[in-house]
Amino acid sequence: MKRVLYLLFLGILGGLIFRGCFFECIVVPTASMEPTIKKGEVFWVNKFIYHFRKPERGDIIVFKSPVENKVLVKRIIGLPGETIEIKNKKVYINGKELKEDYVEYLRKEEILVGDNIPEMVIPDDAYFVMGDNRDYSKDSRDWKDEEGNPVRFIYFEDIKGKVIGR
């Protein structure tokens, strides 16, 4: 009996370490990443990849929201030190339009909050993130703090990992 309890304890401990340090399974709660990731879809998060390399443009990441007490899933659009600007829904990185074949616009003819953002420099160790379902995603374009000030970036220490295995 002691042996069974010991093995059960080791299994539970191993599972917690695996989930906490390496991989985690998460369900997407909203449609903000459609059509790439559907609402309710289950995927894996690689939690150790960014110990070996920096996040890259196009990575779909899981991170702690800068304005709410929850975890979000978005795509990295802008990298540290780059300039970013949004004009009529089009994203410009360092003055060049970013080609985004993964984006979905459900309200193409409307100009919404965040569809026009003046040029700004992304701080060191920070990232500009957006959902693929642009017209229905709350992200770096429209987050605000308690005082109503824009919160445009997420920081490296808030990134939990990269989405894999969709």
C-alpha cells in the first residue's frame, strides 16, 4: 500500500512539474484568434521555448493580460525596438506594410477603435500583439488601464509560452 501511494505521489508530482515547466493544455475561450484558432479549440503551450530563443513576429503566444487578471492568446505583430503604425486597419512595421494572410475582418467597411494608431516605438523587452479576428479582438490596439490610458505592449516576463500543436 505504501508503494502504491509513493508511486501515485511521484506521478502527481511529475505531472505538476511537467505542466508547470514544459507544456500545458489550454482551451481558447473567445473567437479573437479566428480563423486561425477557433473558439473552444484545445491546444498545447510550449512553456520553455523562450528560454532558448526570443519570441518572433507571427508567434501565437499565451500571456498574462496587462489590464485584466486573466490569460490571453494573441499573435506577436511588433518586436522590441521596431516602429509600428496602423492606418485604416493596415499595419506598418518600420514604415513597410505587414503582409498578414491570417487576418480576418468581419467589419471591413467600418473604422473601429484601434484601426488608426500613430507611429510609435516598441520599448525594449516589449511586444505589440493582436488577435487574428481584428474587428472582434481586444489587444494592444485598444487596451486601457484604470485611468483610461492606452496600454499598448506586453512584456517578455508576462509571456507564458508559445502555442503549438493546433
